[in-house]
Amino acid sequence: MNNAFEVHGGKPLKGTIIPQGAKNEALQVICAVMLTHEKVTLSNLPDILDVNLLIELLTAMGVKTQRTGRHICSFQADEIDFDYLNTDDFHKKSARLRGSVMIAGPMLARFGRAYFPDPGGDKIGRRPLDIHIRGLQKLGASFAHSEKRFSKVTAPHGLSGTYMLLDEPSVTGTANLVMAASLAKGTTTIYNAACEPYIQQLCRMLVNMGAKIRGIGSNLLSIEGVSSLGGCDHTVLPDMIEIGSFIGLAAMTQSDLTIKNAGVEHLGMIPDKFHQLGIHLNISKDNIHIPSQDIYEIQTFMDGSILTIYDHPWPGFTPDLLSIVLVVATQARGSMLVHQKMFESRLFFVDKLIDMGAQIILCDPHRAAVVGLARKYPLRGITMSSPDIRAGVALLIAALSAEGKSIIQNIDQIDRGYQHIDERLQQLGADIKRI
């Protein structure tokens, strides 16, 4: 597997780019195909490692999968190989992929049993599965932990609707519980549910399959269980994290870029946050044009105090874009504080930016103060490694704006979330290649 990008930075890019389908939504809706024996066709799937691994896992479980293109796949889960779920191969495959935990809710609801692998994915701090497990227990499931690093969960008499208040609005936790509740007996009420566009899309897909869900788009969901669900066709939204990454890339590299089919109505406060960094965006219909800007100036709060950008569950600002915002601020005029509340290891990549010449003070694992260089001193290319998907792309943006050559290692992390990013950037004029 290729494991590094070589980047020669300092070149403005130009052109049009179309964002991929949303990774987080894709992982949820692929798991939802387990809720029915009928055919489900999903379109605009991103062609990325995590999605392809999940499709591979379902195929190994006995789901009939047919890819008519890299972005369209049909699924039919009319037969499941339960013996496979006891194999080392299942545990190994599912543990590589955090999204695989969302198979448990649909399997439990439909077949009365499922397995929870110990989760893999990004090393960005503790991401416990307690919300999934406690929620399924409230619906009537029993858990048994195995020494083989997985848990067996059973509900031989089916699941029963109930009221639950989640500790935190976990996206994957909400997805798992909504899917399980859609086939439970009676009504389930989930308060403090996640309400990201991904969850809204999953709920709309389930409604198309015959589920009865009220409160879509809010943090109070009511799911009236039905006896069975049918097939459907569903199209995944554009990936808002990739869109935010491209806005940041354009600003940092003084590029003139147009993002087409950006799903603007689903972007929440993302455009506003980039406006606060002084970045001009021209939005027309579903396209975003970022004109080339010599300098962009970070706004202050009305009383003149330094801008703070922090993450918050939707409709707040997504934690996945804080790494991008931090990088973009390094070349702005002005200063800002980035406060990463939700994950405690996400800011540790800033030492690489400091090595590149950025002026950043890492106050603690959650906060970094950025003093913008206002392009007086360009960043300089270095050799570095990508710790997680989002930091990887933030470092890639830094490398594309820096003078000289950068090497980014461990790019499997970037490939997990961004499809063919090197080829797509080359088409905009970037000097990037896999080595």
C-alpha cells in the first residue's frame, strides 16, 4: 500500500471540484440495509477505505452486494451467515472499522442477536460504546463480554420500546438505537439524540422503508416500531467535512476554487465560521465559489476580544473541521483560540505546524492559541506523519501552502476519509504524488 504523499507547495490552485458523498452518512445507511430482506440501493457512496471495508464486511456476512459503479451499490440481506460472526475473520475485519458497531442495532432488532467488536478507527481520544450498550439494554437486550475482545448481545424475545435520555448526543449511538427501535414493539423516545444531517438522512431513509419516526432534525426522536421494513433507493448527501476542507484549502493557497453540488442547505454554520476567519464565499444555488484572496483577516468579537472557535454537537460547529480552521488561521491576519471540547487528542498534530513555522501555543490538550502570520512568513515544507483523518488533511493543506517539499506519511489515515484526494487535487494544479 502507498504510504506517503510528496507535496511541493506554494502554488495557487484553480478549477472546480465536486465533493464526495458523506462518509459518516454512508456508514450509517450501509448498516441500515440489515433491517430488511428486500433490496436497498445506495447512491453517491464515497469510494474510500472505510466504506469499502464495511461493504466487504457485509458481503462476508452473507449480504448480497452488487456494485454497478464505484459510487452505487445494491444490498440484499435476505440470508445471513451467523457462523461467520463467530470467526476471527469477522472480529478482525469489524475491529478495523469504527462504523461496524452500527451493525449491532439492526441485527439485534431483526434476528435477536448480534456482536459488538472492540472499535477501531481514529486515535483521537476515548470514544466509549457505553451509549450504544446502555441504550440497547433499555430496549431489552442482554450483554455478555467475551475474552476475544467482543461482546455478544441478545434479545431472543425481541426489543420493546421505551424512553431514554442519552448521556451525550452520540451520532453513531443515536443511529444504532434508531435502527433498533424501528423494529421494536411499541414506541421508543430518544431525548438528547444527535440531529446531524447524517442522522436526518438515515431517518428519512428508514421512513422510506416503512419506519414511523417523528421529530427528525430535532434532539427528541419518537420511533413507533413496525413489524418489518421494505427496500428503498437512497442518495447520500455531499460530505460537509470535505467541503469545509476545500474552503480552507482555497484560502490557504490563495486559490480560485468552485465547489459544485455542495448541499449548501445542509452545511449549518460551516460557511459562517469561514466568514469569521475573513474568507470570502460566493454562494449561488448549490455551488460555492471561493475567490483568490491575498489576505484574510480574523474577525474579533464585538467587544474587540479574540475570536474563539469551538466544537459542539449539531447544529453547533463540527469537531471534524476544527483541525482545518486551525491550519487556516496560521496564515490569517489576527489571532484566535481553537477550543476542541469533544476529543482530547485531536490537537496534538499542532507540533508539526509549529515545525513548519506556524505561531501556535498549545495551551492544553483541548486548546490552542493561533497567532496569524498574515503571509509575512510562509510555512516551510517538512516530513511529517498523519495521526488521524482530519489532522491528515489539515497537514496536507499546510503542505500545499508551504514553500518547498513536504512528505506526509501514514496517509492510509487520509485515504480512510477522502477518496483519491491526490488525483482530485492534481486536476486543480497541485503538485502532489504518492510515493
